[in-house]
Amino acid sequence: MSIDKLLSYFNKYLPLDEREKESLTNSLTDKNIKRRQFILQHGDVCRHYTFVVSGCLKMYGVDKNGAEHNIQFAAEDDWISDIGSFHSEKPSLMYIEAMEPSTILQIEKPKLIHLYTNYPKLDRIFRVIIENKFVELQNRVLQNISSTAEERYQSFLDQYPGLSNRIPNTQIASYLGITPEFLSKIRNQISHK
């Protein structure tokens, strides 16, 4: 299992003892997924928190005209989930899809609740992770209504270092809410500075 990468990630917050590591390991499912494979589709209930060991996933919605709108990317050492669907157990409006062949670790809600209840350190770690994701989302909403496209692109580069070379311009442009052509113009302007 790819647990070592997750344990290293958790050690940044709080080191786990052997009992906590064992319980966490027993709560996870290790999966290899193919490029373009979905781990969540619109209309399904999100049943997992997903940690990306390797590869890259995206979460997106589709508007009434069929256009995709990327909400989040998750590459190595990051989490992805439709938290609203996960907690409410209501159908998701989102898709979560692999952009590259990926190795992921997933934890289901009952197992996560068990960890929260029985292991205070894991409860604290997951709470901090979710709080950090909430802060990212707040910052993204504020940027979308108050920043220029160039500022949003720079923020994307800061938040997702290295992803700009791994994923297509169309995906980045969808995340930024601009056209791929305008993104190319921004990239050219930045490279000439």
C-alpha cells in the first residue's frame, strides 16, 4: 500500500503512534486509476475522501451548455472530495476525474468517523486539512471576483507549482474562467517580463 507517503504528509501536522498508523492503514483503500477514469460522477453521492499518492485529478462541474468548469486540481500529497456531498450524503453536482494515471488512497465516511471518534490526533489533522481547503476556496472566490486574469494565473502557479507543465492549457483556462487563447496571451506576457 502507498501509505508511507500519507504518513509523511500527516507527520507535517502531528506524528502518529503505531496504533494510530495501524488504524489509519486499515481504514484506507489503495487504488490505481487510469487517465480519464472517474472516481465521482454527477448524480452520485461522494463516498470518499481521496488522497493523491501520484498522478493528478480534477474536480469540475458542467454547465447547461456542456462546458466544463474546473473547481480544483489535486496532485501528489493533496486531497480531493466533494465535501458537501460527502457530508450531506446527497447527490453530487461534480465530477472527479483522473487527468493522469494515478495512485490514490480513499477513506469512506464510516471509517473516517471512527478515526475521528477514537483518535484525537487524526481528528485534529483532518480538521486542519479541511480548514485549509476552506481557506483555499475562500481565497479563490475572492480572486474570481476581484483579481485580474493574470493575478489569478499567478495564484494558480503558486497554489499548484509544477502543474502548469503537466496539464493542458484548456484545463488551466477552465479553472481560471478564461479562454485558452487568453491564457496563452498571459503566458506570453509573463515570459517577456
